[in-house]
Amino acid sequence: MAIKLQPAADSGKRGTAVHIGLALAKGTSGALLGSSAVLSDAFRSAADACGSYLSSGEGARRGRSALSRRWLGGAEHAPAYLFSILLMLIGLELAMLAVQDLLDPPDLYPRWPAAFVVPACLVIRLLLVRGAAPATEWLSSIAATAGSGAAWAGGESGIEWLLYMDPIASALIAAVLVSKGYGLIMQAGRPRIETRQADDGLASDLMELIQRVDGVVTVEAVQPVHNGGKLAADIVISVNPRISVMEGSEIAGRVRTLVQKRFLQIVEMRICVEPYNPGYPYKSNHDPNQEHMPTLLQ
């Protein structure tokens, strides 16, 4: 049974659309029901929508040539920087509003449906968006639900201190937004480690050198790559299938030693040893004068 995977770009667009819809639903509900915590969580969902949109375009940025990345310089990270700064500003504004609500005597409290809006939106998010929800989303959802529900219960029962739970939850979600914005700034500014293929001339030189090693029948593949500024090589060789595993390991060790002596720029090697089986009769450069004994397969 074949399984058709959803493309990453389509998944990113779907996640962006879902987060936008959830942000609109929470924002409308928070404004109509009088819950600052639900309204703050709406901004958090809007931030998730922007983050999902930026992630969906990461593949296109990775596909750019080295010349275009050099021409753009740090400009390709400009959307991430702007979004992160905007996220931190929104979080600080929400925190100041929450502090102001805590200092003023509470006279209004959220209505009871406000406590069910965020859990319903979280269930929709888990059903429609692939992947597990991050810890910050669970924290914000629990805080918004508990804050609005406690404030409604305090308003109905006359317990005044419970009315402060809604602005406290709003301040907590604002802190989540600020920390998320700071984390995105640090992530965008961190240099990316790129892996690119080395030139074909080096691969051919490596193949000719490894083929001379005693015990190597054929060189199946040689792939030198630049990994984070260091030169590495992935090598696949085939050996006589009649030899032991220890002898195959010794042949791989000879290949490693010879390559390290001839190519000092290669700092890492991954050598895979496979049995050579082209059929019968068997030929090898390990013992060119070997005599083949008759077998049942002859």
C-alpha cells in the first residue's frame, strides 16, 4: 500500500490558514466576552500563523544559489527579524495592559463561554494541523482557560480576588510572546551550517586512489561534501564476499589511512563495506591468480 505524503509547502500553508482562523475566532470571542486572556491568546495564535508562514518559505530560501544568498546577505532574514520585533512589541503592550488591569479595581468579568473558546480552538488545531502542539501553546491555552474561567467564577460568586486571574493569565501569555520573539531573533541571527557537494575532480581522484588498495574489488561510490566548513567523504567499497568481517574492517582501515595521508583536507570519513557479487566466475584484485573451485551454483 502506497502512502502519499503531503508536501511541506502545502502543510505550511494549511497550518498558516488554520492559525489565522483560530486567531480571528479567539480575538472576536475575547472582545465580545470581555476576556483579556483569550484576547492575548488570539495574538499568540496570530504569531503562530506568521511563524508557520515563514517556515513554509524556508525551503525556497534554501534552494537559492550561493551567489543569490551572497547578494542578499542578511536581507533574506529581514522578514524574520521584523516579525520577531513586532512579536516582542505586542507582548510588551499586552503585559502593560494586564498590569493596568491588575492595578485598577475590577468591575467587569468575562462571561462563561470565554472559558470554552480556547479549549475548542486547541482541539481544532490538533485535528487540522500536522504535528504535536508546542509546549508554549499548551501553556498559553491552559492559562487563558483557567484565567477566564476563574474570573467568571469569581464574578458570579462574589470572590473579588478571582477577578484578577484573567489579567494575570494575560500577562503570562504576553511573557510567552516576548520570549518567543526573542528566541526567533536569536535563531535568525545564528549562522546556518550548509552542506554542499564538493567538486567532481576530487571524487575521481579519490576513486582512483581507493581502487589501488589491496582487497578493494570495486569502489561503488565516493561522495566528498563540505559540511560546516569541513571536508568530509562518504565512501562505499565492495570486497570479496568470502572474507571475514574482520578482514573487511582491515581493508576499510587501509582505505582510511591512505586517504588521510594523500588528502589532508579531508577530516571526516564514513566508509561502508559491501560484499561484491557480480555472479560466477568471481574476479577480485585481492588475489588475481585465485582458482575458482566448482560449486553447486556452477
